[in-house]
Amino acid sequence: MDNGKKSFEEVLAENGKLVYTSVGVSMMPLIREGRDVLVIEKRDIPALKKYDAVLFRRENVKGRGEYVLHRILKILPDNKYWIVGDNDTAGEIVKSTQILGVLTRMLRDGKEYNFGGLGYKIYVFFRCTLYPARFFYMRGKRFTIYAVKAVMYKLKRRG
């Protein structure tokens, strides 16, 4: 990186783990933007499993890419993975070479959360099992908000 800071790849190579504050809303409700401190650990690709939350570098047209933390929903042939954010309706295919590490712990308000407990496993099971319904729920929610705003606007113009 040109600003003198080390890249996530460099930090993981040196320390075996990366600690940073969350950015973005794609992993809500589990991870809250700007509030949660995430611990990512370097992990061998064969050790990755379904429902792991992985940090990867998304390739883009400018060649620089961006860092993304999303969950593996399906392991595909040829060392590829179907990955989706907990709060997203669209997923993407990611190559194993793009994956940097796995989310292992989170700190929120001084409390540490380990992702091996029963509560977390139940959350992940339902969040991922209901993924196909999430698309319809999110679309319906957006339509409802739009419809309510349109009705309110029309009522306001009348009165």
C-alpha cells in the first residue's frame, strides 16, 4: 500500500492474525459497523468449511481490489467458494487464492465473542438456511417502504 501502512496480507503473514474494526453493513446483524473489533486468523485453505466467515480480497477492474468479510455458503469444485454477507441478497464466487483468513473472534463493548458456541452455531444455521428467503424478504421490505412513502407524499399534497 502506498500510504506507508501494511496491507492485510502483510500483517497476516507477519503475525498470523489481523485485528481491525469492522467497516460496512453486509454482515449485520452479527457484526456492527464501527463498533466491533474483529480477529482474523490465517487458515489453510483445506481447513475452510461451510459457514466460515472469511476475509478475502475482491478483485476489481483497477487491479487493487477491496477487502470483504463474508460467509461461505457452499464449497465448489476447483478450490472455489460461494460467499454471501449475512445481510446481503447476492453472493459471489471466490477463488481460494483470494481468501486471506477466517474470522475467529469478535470484541464488542469489552466483551469477547468466540465463534464456537452453540448460540453462534444456531444463528449461522438459521441465517444461512433461510438465505433463499432473504431475497424475497428484502425486496418486499423495500417495496413496502416505497409504497408507504408514496402514500404519505400523496396525502401531504392533498392536505
